[in-house]
Amino acid sequence: MLICSISSSEHPVMIFFDDAQWADNDFINDFVLDSTHLGCSTIGIGLERHILYVACYRVDSGNSDDSISIEAMFNQINHVAMTKIQVEDLTERHVDEIISESLSLPHRLTKPLSSVVHTKTAGNPLFTKSFLDSMIDDGKIRYSVEEKRWTWDIVVIGDVSIGDDVAKLFVRKLQRLPSEVQEALKVLSCFGQAIPKYAILNQNTANGLDLAITYGLLENDDELYKFAHSTIETAAYGLIADTCKTQFHFELGCSMVNNPPTGEEGITSILNSFGIDQINRSRPLTVNDQGLCRKFAQLNLWSGRRSMDSAGFETALERFEHGLSFLNDDSYWETDYELMLNLTDSASLASYITTKSDALEHHVNQTLTHAKTILDMFNAYSVHVRSLCTRGFESDAISLVLSVVRVLGEDFEDLNSLSSSTLNRLAKDELLSTRELLEATGKDQLLQFEIMTDVNKLWVMKLMSYVIMEMFRSRPLLMAVLSCKMIKLSIHYGVCEATCIALIMYSVSMMDDPDNVDHCHYWGKVAQALFSTFDNPDSTMIHRIEQYFHSLVGVWIEPHQAVCNTFQSNYKTCVRSGDNETSTEILVWYCLMNTLCGANLLALDDAFIDAGRKMAEMFQYQLLVFLACLHEHVAKLAGKDGSELFHLTNGPFQNENELLDFAIANDKSKLMKTVYFMKLFDSFWSRDFARGRIHSTEYFSVTSTTSIDSVFAWFYYGLMAFDAARNQPTEKENYLRIGEESLSNMRKWATHSTWNYQNKLYLLEAEYYYTQDMKIEAKSKYELAIQSSKFHRFGHEEGLCFYLYSSFCSALGDISLARHHLMNARRCYERWGLNQFRTNSPVVMK
């Protein structure tokens, strides 16, 4: 947002990334997220950006084990035009110009030499310069006093063997340097491209590096010792014999962690981090001293946690696993129990965040095998439950949680086997009693409650909070019961962060009745207020509270466009904290709400594909199938192929119909509801009202809870019902009843949010009056619907209002006005990105 604020046409901003081929995954993720935030925020708004991104990178460098496509990175940024400028290697002619000018000789004399040099260096500018310097240093190119010009033996130079690795040139050059410079460069090469100057404690090493600056091998930087080029770094590392490298790293690391400067805690921490990395690189070396093993494991735990705090999750996992490798005997579970428990718990969490399922299973099993108490197993259970949820095994997650909380003293086990009718009655009773309890308690008193201190109850609450969202998808009645029980536990034993989740999910459960919208929104806001009273809250809970409130409660009252912006701003912080579940929830809701708000379909298609790829990278297949279903229809309306995301789902289906068959066979009601809704959405906007009414019936047949898509389903169904009532006289009474029910519901919703529902209410009323042949009233409502849609920024619905108003005018015989409104409808639909303007109107466009 800062960049957006300071950039303008008068003062554009350029963001420059040098040596981008060395960027790691953490940088790529942060950069893409930042840039996507700038780009995707233009969906449906059309803001201009005056920003130029420049990335310089080499295609022949970088870590081959973790290669990064810079072009692919930029291609992920929506609405950013990319221009690729290929800087080619030197041609033979270019090399000859350099040699001719440098040696002050004509081309006819330098051309044979240039040909040999170009062949050996492949035209790489750095390699060309280094090769020529090497030939001069070796005397193979020399100045002849007799001939008064530079001379050489072309045969001798042609016989110089440098192989494929031109770095050997630099190795030979470095070998001619003073020994203190060589030793200093060996040390620096172990740390990569650069290291802070204060991290070099050995004065001889510092002196050698200072001297290397004078040779042009290092950049002249006030704060860093930094190689002037990555090839020099590679050559410097090559000075260390392969058989000595592990010992060299080990001794270097030990010197840093064993001899910290006194009185400088910050520098000591950094030295410990550098030092343990060097020790980890020596791991093939066996360390037999148990004291050292314990120290190195502790340093890896400390360093890994620092990486977790800075969102370096891959690095953190490596450090935790290195720490465990120093304690690779089960006897350490007896002698160093807390250290082993902390390492395995930390490794489990890092494995979950980085989607390393095999590593996660291993570390979780280690904890569950060796933990002494159920409370010591809690972190492992928590990560395991979260992993089950994100991989689509919500039933297993729910069963596991219920079994664990039973051990902790809360017997919810029988709830999982209750019949639907019994659970339905229980849910109604629980919701009613909880509402009475909350109203008797009141907001002020609840905010003053003592903090929950019973450890067992705290773990029960936290575990329940992990699966309660999954229950919303698959077991809404069970979610209602458990959220009520969590609230009652809080009132009896004190509040905790999970209480806020329970309050929001209670509000969601109460939302089935439109009359409860204000009540639900009120207690959702209370949940946010309560959460703000906790000191040092869990960062993942912060994201969950915000996401659940805005997507399930706030969306009923707050402007939908504002909710979309909230999703966008919350996504990046979720990713940085490693909250995969919430971040993917946000992606789905962001795409859904932008679809319903009428964001540009072409921009939405890009956003869907970008979101789907991110979810596939995190193995979030359960939610990816929902996104794939949404995308198929959005892409269809935009005239694009919508099959890409289905190919990423890793499931037994490649399209929506196969997905529906899967959902029906496995009784996935939430998935069926999503498929039917998108079929309804597609049919409505494609003007296939007959099929749309069928999909409406299918949708409501599997809907057991009210969600925001229900509002739009009623809106579309009501409009299609009024249309059928006018065109199918024998079914008029039945369709009129459906339309009136839709109108009644919309009146209730509109009382809670004028912004979101007023235009829809006006349009339903216009269609109702049109059906009842009340022309004056219908005309007034059509015009109000158009004004409201435009004011509240629902551009696609403004087009719908114009279209239906056109049909109304056509039926009255006012063809001129009908064409005028139809033209306005076309403009709105074109701005929306609708691929083909389909019309059943008798008005002919000329």
C-alpha cells in the first residue's frame, strides 16, 4: 500500500532486484504476494499503477536443486505487463573489438586471438576478461619491446585447457594471491555471497579480506564482506580440498559459537546462527561428545525458532531436523526429555507449514511414542488435526479431537454417533439455552471474565477450535452443539482465545433465521472485542477470528467489496505465519465474493488460477476442489477454458460433473451445494432460466444451513420464478409463490444491509409488479434498482437491471426505450467481461 500511495504518473516508482537468480523461496513468496496485492486489488476497481519492476538475473547460475524461474514469478502477478530483455553473450566480433581496443592493435592482427578466446569463454564477459588477465599474468600474452606491441603464440593459447568449468581460471588466479588472502577467502566462501564484517572475529581473516578488496575480488562495502561475483565465490570455495571441507566447516562453526564477543548479545545471537549453520554443513562428520551434541541441538532449536518467527519455514525445518540428528538415540528422550520434545514438536509444526507430510508423520509419531503425559502430546495432536483438516480428512480429524478431549475430561464421544434427528433437536436446544445464557451475561460482563487457567480445559478449547470450521462444512449441527458447549465451558471456567472462535461459530449456527442477523453480527463483534483483551495472543488465532467473522458473519451486513479488501489484506499475514488453513480459506472466499460482487471476469480468471496454483503447492486439495468448481463457471462466462484447476486437485475427477458424482456417492452435501449453486449461477447469467430453475431446486434440496450464497440463490431463483410465472400461465401460481418467498427473504436481509441487498430487493419488487401487471410501480422499481446497483458498485447487476427493464419496456411496446436500456445493459456486461451478450429479448440490436 505504501508503494501504491507514493507512485503516480508524475512520480513513478522503479523496484530493482539484482542477482535475482539467488532469490530463495521465502523471497519469491513474499515478492509475489506483495506484487499480487498491488495487482489484484484492481479487480473490479480499475486503479492505475505507475510502478516498474526490474529484475536482473542469469539463467546459468543459481541453486540447481531449488531452481527458480524469475519469468514465472513475474507471470504470477496479475495485470503486470512483462517485457523480457535478453542480454546475450559477447559475439566473436564483440570480443575482437575489446581485444583490439585494449591492445591497441588492428583487427587483422587480433582476429585469430579473438576467435580462440571466444571459443574458450563462450562469450561470457566476465570469463573473457578473466581469461585474458590470466593469459597476461602467465606471460602467454606479453608486450614485446622489440616489436613495440603485444604479442602471443596462438598455438600455446589454443592449448590452454579450461574445460567446461571456467571457474578454474579464478582458482588459478586466487592461488597466486598471498596465503593470508587465500585463507580469508576460504572462510568467506563458506558463508555464501556475503557476511557482515562484525561476524569475522579473527583479525587475520579480516585483514586478508580487506586486502582482497584491493585486488577487486570483493566489493568495497562499509558493512559487508561481499564477493564481487558469484564465480569468484565458487572459485574461493574450490580452494578448500574436498576431503577437508566438512572439517573446515566444523572448525569454523565451533570457533563462532564457542568464542562469542562479551557484552554484545545481539551480535552473539547472529554469530550463533552463522556458527550452527557451519556445523550443520559438516554433518557427515561424526560428533561423539554428548555435551557438544546437546549444545548443537539446542542451538538448532533456538535458530529454527528464529527462522519460524521471520517466516523462514523451510530453513527452520532444516535446523530442527539437524538438531534431532545430533540426538539420534532414543536414550536422549530419558536424559534430555524437554529438548527432544521441543525439537520434535517444532519439527512437526514446520513440516506441516511446509507441507512435508512424510516428515510430519514421522515427527508426530516420535512425540506420541515418547511423550510422558497427554498434555505433552497436545502440540503433536494439534498439528496432526490441522494436517488432517487441510488434506480433506475432516471426519478423521473430528473423531481424533473427540477422543482426545474425552481423555482430557470432556465426554463428547457419543455426539459423533447421534442420528440426524437427535442431533438436530440437541442443536436447537443448545442454541436456545446458549442464547439465553449470553443475553443474561451480556457483553460487558463477558469482557470482564477471568482468563481460563485450567490447563485441560484450555487444551480442549484449542483442539475444538481447530475442527469447528470443518464441522461447518461437513457437520453443521455438530458444530452448533460444540460451539455452544465451548461457550458454556468459558462461562464456567473463564474465557480464552478459543472462546472467540466459539462465539463466531455460534453466530453462524444462528444465522439460519434472517431475523437473527443483527444478533449474530453483535456477538461476532463481541468475539473480536474479547480477543483484543488478550495479551500476546496466538497469531494463527488472530487470522482465524478475522477470517471467520468476515466470511461467515460480517459478510451479512458489511459491504461486500469491503469484505473482499479485508480478505486480501489478511491473506499475506496468514501465509507469513504459516497458517495454511486460514490462508486457503481466504483464497476461496476472496474469489467467491469477487465473483458475486461482479468483479471483471477476465481478471477473476487470472485470480482463480493464481489462487489454485498456490493451494496446490500447499496440498490444500479439499478447498481446491471448491475453487475449481467456482472457476469453471467464471471462466466459461469469460469465454475461457475452466479446466485447469481440476487438473491440480489430485482427485478422481477432471470436471464438475465427475466432481458432482463423487460428492453424491460420498454424501458430501457441502460440495453438492457448491456445485449446484455454480450451475445455478452459470445458468442464470447465461439466460438459461429453465435449467437455472432446475438447479435452484437441486441447490435448496441439499442446503441445511444458510450461507451468503443462499442470498444470491434466492435472488436468482426469485427472478427466474417471476419470469416463469409470466410465461407459463399453467404454473403461474406455483412460480409466483416461489418469487414471493424470495422477495420476503430479501426484504429481511435488506433491513440488515442496504448496501448489499437494496438493489436486489428493488429488482425483485419490479419483477413482482411486472408479473402482477402493475406497470407504474414496476417502472419506478426498475429505475430505483438501476440507481442502487450503480451507487453500491454492483456493475453486473446494474446491467441485469437494464436488461430486465428493457424487456419490460419491450412488452409495453416502447421499442426505442427498450433498445436504449438494452444498449446500457450491453455496456455493463462488457465492463464485467461477459464473453457473449445473450438475450431472449424481442428487441433487435442494430
